[in-house]
Amino acid sequence: MTARLLGEDEPADGHDGGGVTGDAKQELIRAYKSLLKEAVESRPSGMRLRIAAQIGKNKSFVSQITSPNYKTPLPEKYVEPILDAIHLTKREREQFLDIYHRAHPRARTHPAEPATGETRVLRIELPRLESQRQENKLDQLIVQFARNLSDFARRR
């Protein structure tokens, strides 16, 4: 029940529809949480409080989801806000996301592309749809809409 409540998008049995399960999955969860713990502890004091404010939760929740001693997986919706708050290096971020995706293959969190002089990145949250196909189509429509809107804005 706790994993379902805190993991939100994952079934209570810890199986997310693909990839690893059981002990292997728990090892991967411990691995990415170890990376988070190390990163948080190497930052200035108050980082857990800063993360808590960023994700709208209390400090004890942050301690639970960043500690490898707890089996609770890191809910996907908190990945980007936490990574943004702790300012991982590109290499650390890639390493974390690689392990996170092996533990949670259906996770849609991907490394943010760095903004260039002419572009910027905007992250939005969308509801889950009935199928991956519908979600992919919606993502494509939003990307195309954003490009069209940007092109329009540049011409003005």
C-alpha cells in the first residue's frame, strides 16, 4: 500500500509493466537513491528543505525518497524538480536517469536538452491516457503546436 500511495503511477506489486522486478528492481532503486543521497549530502545544508518546498512535500518525505534504506521508489513526477533543485552535473544526471529508467522502464522522464542561445526548454505535466500510442500522439501534437506558435511569434 505504501509503494502505491507514494509511487502513485506504479501498481502496488512494484511491477510497472516491463523491465526488472523483485530484488533486481530494488537494487536499481537503491542505486539511484544512493546517487541522490550522495548529491544531497554534498550540497549546502538545507537542501532537503529546499527540495521539499520545490515538490510541495515535507522534509521527512524527501528523506524517505532520497534514502536507499527505504524501499519507496521515487515517484516520476518528482524526478525533474528534484534534479533541478540539486543541480547535478550532466554526467551525474545521465547516470541517475539511466538507472532510474532501468528500474522504471515506463517512466517518461528524459534528460532535459540544454537551452541554446535560440531555444529554451519548457516542462509540462500531462495526464496519463489510455494507451502509450495516444500519449505519443498527444506529445507530437503539443511539440508541433509549440513549434508553430514559436514560428508565428518570431515573425511578429
